[in-house]
Amino acid sequence: MTIDPALSQKEGNNSMPPDLDNAEGGDREMVPREAGPTDGGNEYVQQWQQQVFDDAGQGSPAPLTGASGEEEDEQLGDTSSEQRQLTDAADAEAMERENEERLAFEEEVRWMEDTIEGLCAYQIKSRIGEGTFSTVYKALDVHHDWYDNSQWTHHTPRPPRIAPNGDLVNTKVYVALKRIYVTSSPERILNELEIIEELRECPHISYLVTAFRTEDQVVAVMPYSKHDDFKDFYRSLPLSGIKSYFRCLFNALASTHAINVVHRDVKPANFLFDPRTGHGVLCDFGLAERFDPRDWKGKCHHTCPTAERPRGTVAINKETYSVHTQPGGELARQVGTPQGSSARKGSSTPSSMGPPQKVERVGVRENDPRQGVRANRAGTRGFRAPEVLLKCQDQTAALDVWSAGIVLLAFLTKRFPLFNANNDTEALLELMVVFGKSKLSRCALLHNRTWHCTVPVERPEGYRVTEFVEKLNPSILAAPEGHPDPQGYDNDIKMAMDLCRVCLHVDVTRRWTAEECLDHGFLVENE
């Protein structure tokens, strides 16, 4: 297996964006020059294929390791007394753990109240989220009725309510308090606050109410959005609810992309959805970055998005060094490069981008003087787009649409998480199993990279999205018993799978924009 992000890069200094952090550790990562053939890749692919495909239709993936149900029953023993003892012990352990967590939370709240000025205006009730760079709490806005909140609630102020004894009755309004860790840079914090303030008018984005800090402790206040855990409803949400989910999500992304901002961390945990009301909001812009065409580095074989061509286009780039355009390279014939000539002037648009030629040599160079490539890989594993995994230096808002497509794939296959690799190499192997070796090779070529893999897979040509969904969820095409409109259900399912397809094009120039997705037949509301 060859994964060579540096193969197409000339030796020398590669300038990089200032923020290369990721949502799972915040480290700046130097991309390896090459990964040679390993037994681990073969073993991982076989395990992942078994995990995903062997339990097709069962509703949840099997673990990679662990005892089977029969083995577990045998280990528990046959007597009911032994089972009760084990159950009692587990219950006692769970209660002790819950008590420890409660005490730790109370201590945490006391420390915050003693340390952060301004927190006295809020009464923290619970911790509702925790990430690498922040923790989010649900809190009561104690002084809500003291102010005119119509600017952010969009409701006309109500007259104060008076209790029978003459006391003022405070309205119970909850907010979300986001305590941003000191490990976040001041630039990152300011960037997040400015973006969510700029997006205040979008009804599907969790905007900024206020913010305050004491020394290095920063707290952002946002409206509290009632929501359920994704794992509690993704397998049971009806098609009407799935439509509402993605109308809200793509509305939020369209608004975000309209101001040239890329969220970079779209996932269920960052989209708060209430299945009862069908309303959802996009939150956590901690990894978001502004897209500026002036920063386009032009190292790949696709163009910068424009208003006329919002996806960009495939264009063989002869302005940058690429082994693919050199004599004998995969693109040499398409650009008409004569033997012995240079391929660095101008660019041309080919009718197609591949397929790449057969790679004869596979392995790692013993002494490789080339400088490695660094690229922004911010995001969460399982939701990173191929261009992020391939270390493309010119990433666009299309990576958010890919992540949304992965969420839709979870709804359709009833598997979550579906992709959960430990590193970028394993993540690319997972995508290769689904989309095929040839597509992933052409995708790598588009980003001026080389991908060649000799690891055997069940289906080297990969699957269409519809085939993959039906393989993992064979009953998806059957309308639920008693459905009032089976034909309508069948049409909706096919449209949902088509929306998933256009979101999951590995070719970034073919992937739909968020604005285009809103006009897809699955999401257009019938008049």
C-alpha cells in the first residue's frame, strides 16, 4: 500500500495556515511522506469489512473484539443467584460512579462561581456537553426578566407576572454556557465569537447572546436549544423527521457558507435537533475558519470555487510541480506533454481525471529528502472528507457537505458510528472499501497525491451509495406496515439515497453545495 502525500511536492518550504489543530487533540501534525505495505492495513480492512457487512440488517455493528453472546452467557454461569450477585455488583458500581460524578460536578461549579465574574447571573443545572476545547452547561438565566431580550429571542417582551403576594414571578429561561478552555488560543476564541455573532439572524444557528471573561476563563452565553441525543432517535425517526433534520442543517450550512465560513466539524453532537418540533440548530464553531480565495495555494488539480462555479472545476495544474504531469505520469498524455519537456506552464481542463496508471513500485524510500506536507485536518474522525484525509492544502466548504452526507448515511443504514478509524490511513482504507480503489485513486490524483493499495477487499470496484445502503439495511425499501402511502414512501427513500449520493461524491468538484441540497427533491416541501 502506498499513501504518498509528499510525492507530488517539490522539496522546499511549504507555507501553511496558522491553525492546524484538530478536534481530537489540538496537535499540529506533520504528514508522513509515505506509508509502505503493512500487515496492519490488511488486518484492519478485513476486520472492518466483517464488522460492517456480517451484521447487515441487524441494526448495530458487531464489535471488532470481544466475546459472543453465547460465550458471555456461559461466563455468567447458569444459576440465578450468580446472575443476581453480578447484577447487584454492577448496580452498586454504577451508583458509586454516578455519586462520584455528581460530587465532581458540584465541586466544578463551585470553583467556576468563585473564579469567573459574571457567573452569578446564571444558575448552572447540568453539564450537557464536553469536548477537547470546551465544556457546555445548561443554566437558568436568573435575571432574564430584568432586560429586553427580544433582540435574541425574537419575541415581544411580555408584561411582568405578579404573584398573589405581590412578588415578581421570574420567567424560567435556560441558556447554554460554553466555558472555553485556556488551551484554546485567543485568536481561536475571538474567531468563534465573531462568527456566531455574524450569523445571529440565521434561525438554525446557535448565536451569541453575550460573553464575559475573568483572566484566562472565557464564557460564551447562547440560547439553550432543547434536543435529544442522536443515538436515541436516528434509528426510529420517520422520513418526515429526517427531512426536517436536513432542511435545518443545510439551511444552517448555506448561511454559514454564504459568509465564506467553513464549519469543519459537522456531526450529530454539533447539531441539536428536537424530534418533537422538527427544529435543529448548528452549534460549536470552535474549529470554523474563514475561506479567502486570496489564500488559494493552487497545489491541486481543481480550481478555486467562484460564484459562477461554486464547486470549482477539474483543471490539470501545470503551475505546480507534479509527478503526474511529468513524462510517464498519469496526466502526461491528457495535457499533451512531450517527452523531455516541462509541465509547469498554464493549466488545461481534461475531459476526465483518470484512471491512474498501474503503480509498479510500492514501498517507502529509504532516504527521502523531500519535505513533508502539512495541511489543516481539523474535524472529527469518521466525518472527515477525503480531501482532508489526503492533506489537500486547498480545502473548501464542500467538506461540510461531506460530513452532512455521513450523517444522512447513518440514518439510512441505521449504523452509527459507521466510520470510526483510529487514524487517517485507516479512514482512507474504510472509504476505499465503500467507494472502490479506482475512485479513491482518482480522488488522490485530483489533490496531487498518489494512492495505491494492494490490500484485498470484498469488492474492489466499490459500491454505489444505494447499493451500500441496501446491503447494510436490506429492509429499507419496504414501507412500514400500515403506511398510508407505500408508493410515496418508496419515492422518498430513493430520493433520500440520491441526496446522500450527491453529498458523498469523493470528487470535490462534483459534490453538491448546501444551497443545491436545499433544492433537492427530497427536501423540497410540497405546496
